[in-house]
Amino acid sequence: MNIDRLVEQCYNALPPSWKNNPWSYLDHGKAILDSDDKLNAYIASYGEMHIMKCRLAMNNIPFDDLESQDFEIFDWGCGQGLGTLTLLQFLAERELLYRVKRINLIEPSNYAINRAKSWVSQSVNVRTEIRVFNRFIPSNDSSFWNDIDCSTRKAIHICSNILDIREVGLKWLSQTCISVCPESIFICVGPLFGKRISRIHDFYNYLNEPECFTNLAQMPCGYTSRTRKPFGIEAKCFKSTNKQQINSSYMEQSEQKWIDEYVVGEECLRGVIPDSLLHVYKAINRLSVDFKIFLKPSIGVERPDFILVNISKGVLILNVCADTESFERDLNRVEAIKQAFIDIYIKRLKIDTIINHSAYNCIKTGLYFPGLTSAEIDTLCCDYYGSLCRKFKGDNRTENSTNMKQSLPQDPTMFLIKLCDEDVEEKLSNISTRSFRFDYYQELCSLMSGDWHRYSQGDKSLILTDRQQSFVESDLTRLRVKGVAGCGKTQVLAHKAVREHIRTGDKVLIVTYNISLIEYIKMRINQVPADFSTNAFEIINYHQFFNSKAKKYSTLRVSLTDYDNPNFFEDFKTEIINNDDQYSTIIVDETQDYMTQWLDCLRKYFLKHDGRFILFGDGEQNIYNREMESDSRMPRVNGFGESRWRVMSDRITMRTLNPDITRIASDFAREYCVSSEPIKMQDTLNLFDYKLGYWPIASNTKADLLAQYLIWLSKKFEISMKEIVVLGQSINLLRDIDYFLRTRYGIATMTTFESMEDYRQIKARNQSDERTMMDLKAVRRVSKVHFTIDINSIKLSTISSFKGWESKTVVLLIQKEVEDIKNIDEDGYVLQSHSNINALLYTGITRARENLFIFNLGNESYHNFFKTRISND
């Protein structure tokens, strides 16, 4: 039984008149489900929320405890069995279904329990008994049932979306659960009841507040895929035994009322978000304008108050300006979020905004001013612009008045959507755009909603060594690990990130230096066999992170020297803490590329006081010539006390499967002073015929011919084009090869740089070389952010942009270098020599796992080395 398909199937089965708002036919979720239409309406309305919350609650169950003995499942108020079905999926993926001896379904609706029994019976082993109790859970003063028992020592009690019903006797239920068998695991999950005492908390108190293995309170924890409704979660999951009597003297404190999550209001949000945001959210929800409303969404590290999306109106990034004193900062912040969306998160949009300026307007920014009138807002904006003009004039007193008037700064509030209570619907209705495309819409909604990654989607063949596993399971709050290329650092990082997320329930910040590694780390995380939401990991490079936070907390323009100031955020530390803008876990990859000040900044201001700071790196890939400690060959790190750099392995690579590549990499490192110690391979039996090749060719070899060589390689060695990565030192050469592959030979590509077509358009529309280079850098930046090898096409990248990645087959292009810049053609393939070429080529060689092919375009410095070590077939 695939529970992911149930919601869609039930929605499709609804009467057409029910499909717009099926929840309204269910007494907001409280109705007894007494027909197929109501059963389907419940799943269509609440099923996706219910399944996601159960997954979040269950992903930290101690499954190891279930391997040694049979157990029963009790699903209290089971409805159509979604809680049990979710648990059964978890158990099936871990091959534990055989341990389920009996399932007990308790539900008052005869229609619902019959469907639950039918669905559950399709999901279990034949030997598993299913027992139904078609009845209400009684109140506290009712007598206990004498027909419910447990035949095993262990039971799992599922209490999902049931404890918040006031008619359910919490004391009765806690006593029944604890007495039915010796050992119990409780899964208690429901909607978030603000920040006040909930009925889940009352139930937990009856059971004497045992230690929780899952303890969540999040709003929002997700969005429905069809309606984009936000929903929250409260979950307490724990173990208990019948030796612990319930706290029978406990007095229930909750005033919780039934919560319909499709009519999110004060019951869910009061105390969770500021009152100013709650007021705005209620106002927008009342509108007839059909916007998808994302409340406090996370897109990377950006967290606006609202994002409103409509396919015909585009995107509105909306923040609340609750205090006019913070107007300038609020304005700068919302504009910075828009720029981040364009620069980082939607690849094609960034390219389109450079080539066609009108695309920039499909994302709009707005501020909501609670308590102000439209006239007061206009006065505020006018005064602000006046102050900018006065400052500008003061800074340019030597200019004559005519030039000064012509060059006055543009009013930054000119295109701002300014909302107040009196004109919300009118102004939102008037928003329009012609440049918003459906692919922008899909990508943006996917970014904000995330996906659920199941245990079965991980790669169970990727088995960590004992040493690697020790790093993953380490409880050190300060951990730093180094190792050679290919020794498994990134896989350990991915497992560690997933473990820390599951342990805390919080988002994990992963900071890289190379922005093209963002997709690589995502790919590695998705290989971990575990259950988690994909947007639980915020992966970003250091400079993007610094920029985002600086624009959030400071009105000052960020300069190059600010990145190296470890105390930049000192004046904002209290505000950062109050905004809950710190992380329980920060993981830094490529630490060898970091300056000590950057690490200090992350640790001092964005790590919680009891948080974990974890570093990974390889000093031999120091291609930016950072200053290193002499003993560790890694950057100096403060705040780690006596904790030393721990070595991943004794210079053993697990990336490289071809022993010849390992030998060449070790020889190259010794020959060119990258390292004097040889790299070893992990001991494995080599039964495959891996390939090596080296060809010296002329420095003026045409890109079209190089494209033909790549096609020849693929055919000669029977290697699929999608398994090939072409690494070069310059974009000029790679861009030309990419163009011929696509246009002349019809081969799909993925690159870390602009296409030839975009390059020509950008050059044609810019009259200055400086502006052209700025636009090209912007396109390359967003291309690197979205670069991945997990795609059915040949990949082309500069070596520096591919650092950290790996590929089965690498084609390395070594270009000729000269000392005199006068001998270099701007569009040619000859490069100026530089000091870090040895480390760069070493990085390129160590990206290959199985096959390595090298074309040397006239660089005599390396010819003899490769010629004597690689003999072509």
C-alpha cells in the first residue's frame, strides 16, 4: 500500500462540487465519517498533513529495539488507518514487518474502520492479526474495557490527531495504554496549539513526563501540495513501562479547542508568530484574490514573513513593518530577499533578468504597515526618500546643481507594494505581470514545500567504516575531521547532518566554500537511508550566508573587508538570539578554504550555546593558498579547546576504484610538491576493466574537434555520455565545446557556466567590458548553485567549480600556460601561468573514480609525467 498515492486517489474520487473545499463537508474534521464521499473528503483535505506529521514524529523511533521481539500496534482513533499505514511503511523499509504480531484499530466510525482494516490488511504479512474496536474512546470517568489486551511484551501506541479532541478521556487512555502490556512506545502527534499547554502535553504529564526521543513544536512544518496551506505539528514520542504508574492526581491544564487546520487561526498561531503577522495572515486569508500563501517559508537561509504566489500575478515577497523606526531596514531586507531569489534560487530567472530586464518585475516586494493609513505610509516613504536625497547632496557638495539633479538616487519605494488594513484587497488585485513563467512557479513552490525523503530512497550499499561511523555517532559538540580526496568525508558529512537533524528536529546549516557543491551535498544527503524532509538542510556558501544575515540585521552596505571581520554581528547578537536565528548544528565543508575569522563568525553568532560545530576539510586541496597550521596543514580554528583534527583514514581513498588513478595521483602529489605521502586504496577485489588515456594535442586544437574526441571516447570505451565529466581550466574552452556538443551533435549538457547563446546576448547588450563581466559572473554563480551530475547528460565544469564532486569518468583538459599576458588571446585557449596549478590539476585527477582521460593542449610542463605513466590501448 503506497500511502503517498492515497491522497490523490481519494481526491479524484470526490464529487466535482466537493473538490474546491472538501473540508467544509466534514464539520471541519469533527464529523463521523459515514459515507465513501466523506471518507475521501477527509483524506483529500487532511491526509497529506496527517501523513507528514506522522512521518516527522516516527522518524526517530528506536527501530533497533524492535528487531529482537514481536510487538503489537494500537491505533487510537485510527480513522482510516493513516497513522498505522505510515508506521507500516517505516517498518517495511527496514524489513521489520515480520515482527508485527497484531494490529488493534480503535475508531467510532464503522465506515472508516472498515476502510482502515482493508488498507492495513494489504500492508502486512499474512500472519499478522488485525483486530477492530468500533467504538468511541471514553471519558475519564468511564470503566476500563475488559476485551482489550496485548499478547506481546512490547506495544506501539499511535495517538495521531486524536488527543486534541476534548471528548477523549486522557486519563482513561493513559491508564489503559500503560496497563495493556509491560513496555510501550507512544507516538503522540497532532496540530500545534500555539505556545500554550496542549492536550498532548496533558497526556504526557499523566505518564510522568518520560524522556522524549521526538519532541517537536513547529509552525509551519509543511504545506499541502495542492492548496499550499501551512500546517503545524506538536509531537511527543517516548517509551514507558507498566512499572511507572500514571500520575492520577494530575489536573489537566489545557484549554485547547478542536483545531481545523484548513481554517488556521488564533488557536494554531497565537504565540507561535508575532501578533502583527497573525493579523496580516488573517487579513490576507479573507481576500477573494487567489494567492497561494506561504507563511514564514524557508528558502535556503531566507525567511520572509509571507510569500504570495499567483501564476498570473507573479510573486510577492511580503514582510511586516510593525515599527516605522525600522522602515529602512525592513525595506532593505525585503529587497535583499528578492535579489537572493533571483541570484541563487531560480536559475533561468537570473539569466532571463540579465537578457530581458522585464523578467525582474515578475517578483515584487511589499511591506504591510499594521495600524497605519495609506496617507501615513505615503508620508513615511516620502520622508525617507527626502532623507536619502539630502544625504546624497551632502556627500556631493562639489557637484554643480544640474548634474546633481540628474544623478539623484532613484526612489527605492517607487515599486514597493505598500499595504495597510484599508487597501489590501485592492492593491493585491491590481498586481499583474507578463513575465512570470510556469517553470518559475513550479521551482519556487518546490523550494518552499520540500519533499519527503523515505528510508527506502537511500542507498543501503553505501556502508560506512567503523571509523566513519564513529564520527557520525560522536556526541562531541566540537568535532573537526580531515582526510584526503575520496576518503568519504562528504558521505560522513551527509550521514552526520541527517543524524543531527533527526536528533534535534531542527534545521541543520551546512556551509560550503564552493557554491557548486550545494547540489552535490544534497545528492549525498539523499543517499542516506533515513526518513526526513529535504528542506531540513540549509546548504549555502559562506559569502551568501554572510550577505543574507548582514542585510537582515544591518543597514550598512557589505564591503569586502566585512567578510573577514569576526565581530561584524556583535551589535546584533541579542536580536539574532531573539529571532531564533541560530542553529543547533552547523557543519562546515571545505574548511581548508576558510579563513579563521569566518569560522569565528559562524560559531560566535549563529550557533546555539549548546550547539554542535563540525568541520570537514583536506589541506592538500588548498588551491586558494590559505595560511595553514604547520602541524595539521589546516586553518587555525578557535573555540575547540583541546579537540584536535581527527583523521578520516590513513590516507586511504574510497572514492577511487581504479588503482592506477590512485597511483598517478600519489605520484603527481610527490612530483609537484602537493604532498609527499602516498595515497592508498581501500582493499577491494578489482574485477573491472577500468580505463586510462593520455593524448598530447596542439594548443590551438579547435573546440569542434575536441567535441568529436569526446564522442569518440564514449563509443570506443563504451562509456555513456551521462557518466562523463569534462574538466578544464578555462571557461572559454569549455563553453565552445559545450556549444558544439549541443548544436552540432545534439548532445544534452549540464554546465557550471553560461551557454554560448547567453554569452553572445550578454556581450551584445552591454557596451562596457566591466558590465559584461559582472553579468557573466552572475550567470556563472547561479549555474554553479544548480549544477548537478545527477542528470542524464554530459557535464562540463572548471576544475575549481568541480572541487568536492566526483564522477565515474573524468576527461581532464590541460591547457598551455605562458608567463607574458601579452601573448594571450582573450577568446583563445592559452592561459597565464599561476602558482596553484599543481594543486588544481591534482584536484582534477582525484575527481575520477573509475576512468581518467587526459588531453594535454600543448603544456610541456606535465607531458613527460603523464606520458611515462599512462600507455594508451
